[in-house]
Amino acid sequence: MKLNTILNLCLIFVPLPIIGKLLGLSPVFVFITACLGIIPLAAIMGRATESLAEHVGPGLSGLVNATFGNACELILAFVALQAGFVDVVKASITGSIIGNVLLVLGGSMLVGGWKHRRQKFDRRSATTSATLLALAAISLTVPAVFHYSQYWQLSGVYDRNASFLQNLQGKEIALALAIAGVQIITYFLSITYSLQNESRSLSHQHKPKYVHKEEKIDHQMTWKNMGRPLLVLLLSSIMVAVLSEYLVKTLAAGAATLGLNKIFIGVILVAIIGNAAEHSTAILMAWKNNMNLAMHIALSSGAQIALFVAPVIVFAGLLIGKPIDLRFNELELLSIIVSVIILAFIATDGECNWLEGVQLLAVYAILGAGFYFVG
């Protein structure tokens, strides 16, 4: 059964949370069906975004993908932030980064390597993405270091009272806004750099060396004009927002019933459901021996979460009166740093095998166990 068919069958879950709420069914039923319903909607949003990017041409395609490529994650994070689940929002950012680097890339290397033994990819492109993720790790580490350094430096002055905490919180939010501005600028400059390199590459050859157009997105929709993908993107975004509301409202009850803490739900569940369709595409491309495209999907998505989605959430929080800092807890920081370090080792040689995929998945499983028992 094709991936597109499976995702279309999952559309049956879209109305179930609404029906379950109207009938007064268990919050766990509403929570689980909302999670499952968002997956095919995220896939549809991805297809519409790809089609829209093709219509606007190569010059604006990077901007379109940056704006709408992670719309599902942004909607989920925005709804959770409005509801006051700041820890879940931060955890979903962490989960999206390590999920792309460890789970998706590891799964792609395992599946592709098992079928083709050894696969090659564009080392230069992978190294660029790894450097962007290293920048993301630095951006997310600085607020935590700042917090603890200020905590001990100013503790004697304010005696760690309400005035001290308010002063420290104000500084951390200001720092988050400054870092968010640098992240967004860096991200769009990286898009500009990629477009320049792509145009130079196409001027020297008739087709791309690694990415074949017919393999670009296995389940891509093709529309003759921009109106249809825009309409589909709008309608699917509305439905994602509706299901996100149901998910967030039943999150506490679902977590308690399933025996899961909110951090684990954010890092594992929320991060996976918002990227499931894209993740499956990367693994499918690796199975087709297009490891370069699988690597690009995983790493570019991770960099986009860290350098675009995270700062947009920071600015959005300020606008709705719920400011959020970028201070992650110790386990989240460790997860991001470990992911970037192991990625640097893998991205340098330009080839991979199934054992490297197993190693990445093992790291993801270990970190997942840590998040399961935390709190």
C-alpha cells in the first residue's frame, strides 16, 4: 500500500475527536484521535506547500517553505502556549530537533542501508546543515548558562526573592528575543545561500546531481494554479487548529490516564505527529536509494524548527501576552547537544550504512527513556 493511500485512510480520525467530545466520550479517546487526525492533515499541508512553492518559482520557494513548511508545528505550539503549556511547547521544539536528527535520519539509514548496504550523500550539504544545527545548539544553551550564572551572581543582592526572580525573568525574555532575531536572520541567509548554490549548480549541468525531480516528494499533489493549494492549505490549517484545541484541552487527562508526563508527550508524541508525513517520506526516499534527499529532509527540517519555528514562537508569545524564554532544562539541552555531536561524525564522510542508523536510533531510545522517567 502506498504512503499516500495510508495517509488518506488516516483522515477518518479527523472528525472523531469532535464526535467524541459531543458524545461525552473519554478524554483519552479525544486525545488519541486528535493526535492521529493531525498526522494526515500535516501531510496535506506539506503537499500544498510543495505545490505552492513550485508555482512561485525558485526565487521565492525557500520563503514559502520557511513560512508554511512547519505550519502544523507552529499551530500546535501556539495553541499549547495559549493554554499555558510552556513546558510542552519547549519540549516539542526539543523533540522535533532530536526526532529529525536521530529518529528520522536513523530510520532512513537503517532502512536504506539494509537494502543497499552502503549509501552515499552530498557531504557538503550535510555539513552545512550540521553547522546550522550546531548554531541552534549554541542558541539554546546560552539562555540556560545565563540563567544559572545570574542566579548565583545576583542571589546575594536579591536573596532570591520575588524581586530577584522578576528581574531575572525579564532579562531572560529579553535575551530570548535577541537570540530569536539572530536565529531568523541566520536562517533566511542560509536559504539565500542555498538558492545561490542551486542556481550555480543548474547553470553548469542540466539536472541536479543528487535530487531527481520524479523522486522529490512521493505523494506530491500537482495543481495548475495557486488558488487550489492556497485553499487546501487554509482549510487544513483550520482543521489542525481545531484538533490542536482538542488535543491541548485533553492533554492533562490523557497524560494522567496513559501514565505519561507532559515533557515526554511534548518531546515524543507532539513532535512526531507534527512531522510524521515528512518523516515517512525521508525513510521512503532512503529505501529508494536516494539518501541525499532523505538526509536533506531530516536535517533541513531540524534546522528549520530550531532557527525559524522556535524564534517565531518567542515573538508570538510576546504578542499574545505570554512571553516565553529559550531556557530549556538540562535533559533537553543534553539531548540537543548529543544529537549535534553525533551528527557531526556521521556527516563528514559522505556515506552511511545500516549500523549507523541503529546507533542513531539507540541514542534516541536512550533519550526517550530519560524523558519518560523525568519529573
